[in-house]
Amino acid sequence: MKELIDGALGQLHVSTDALFSTLGRVLARGVETVVVAENALSLLTKLREQIASGNTNTFDDSKWDPGTWPSSARGFGLHAAPRGALSHWVEISDGKISNYQVIAPTTWNAGPRDAAGNPGPYEASLVGTPVADPTQPLEILRTIHSFDPCIACAAHILDAGGNEILRVQVQ
């Protein structure tokens, strides 16, 4: 993977500092696509070998028995999804789900400032971004799109007092 990244940086004539930018996020997605494609072929070969040997089992039913579950429990699952960290949180009370919450990558990336005043990823990535034409802030859209958000896309340009100067809705 390092070779892929170094090769791409060389072709683009940029240093590793460019990785911490819109370009870096787009480049990372491209490198990940190559790595996933290469691994997919290996996984397909292993799958074919398993099927050829007669192993077609895809699920162990012995581990899925709700009758063995406790009547009250709490749990979570974490996953590195394409957009970032994905988590699922569940609480079970009296044998039923009493609370379920998904925190999707876009929630983290689009999050506001934290309790210490640190900006969220979107805001931090936009600080210092030059905008050639404030009536068409394409640079802002490119930067936010580099996170691959799972939201309706719009940019609201505010002045220091929080008053809206411009709203750009992408349809």
C-alpha cells in the first residue's frame, strides 16, 4: 500500500503533507479501492476452494439461539466503514430491545465543536480554504464531498455573527 501512495504522490508532484487535505482523502479512497479489489480476488479464490471441498456452510445456527440470551444486556459493535467509524449500541430489557442507536461516520465527521471548543472534521478541513467565487463555493463542496457524506448536500455561508450570506443547494 505504501508503494501505491508514494507512486500517486509522485505522479501528482506533491509531498506527504498533501495527505492531510481534500486531495489526501480522495487519494486514500482510490488506494483503498485498489487494495479491496486485489483482496477480493484472493477471497474469491478461497471461497471457490471451500465450495469445491464441499464446505457450503455460511452460518453457524448453533450460535443463534435467542432463548440463551440474557433478559437484560447492553452491547455495542464497531466497524471501520468506507466513510469512517460506524457503531451500533443496543440495550435489552425484559427480553426486548429498549434502546438502539447507530452512530454513522457522517455523524462524527459533520459533528459540531466538542466541549473543549475543538472543531469537528468538516469545520477543521475548511479552515483556511480559499474560495475563488463566494457565489459558487465549489472549493467548499469539493472538501465536504471528499468525506463522502451521507447527507443532503448544501453549503451555508455565514458571517462572523452567524447571519446567512449565501445558501448553495446541490440537487
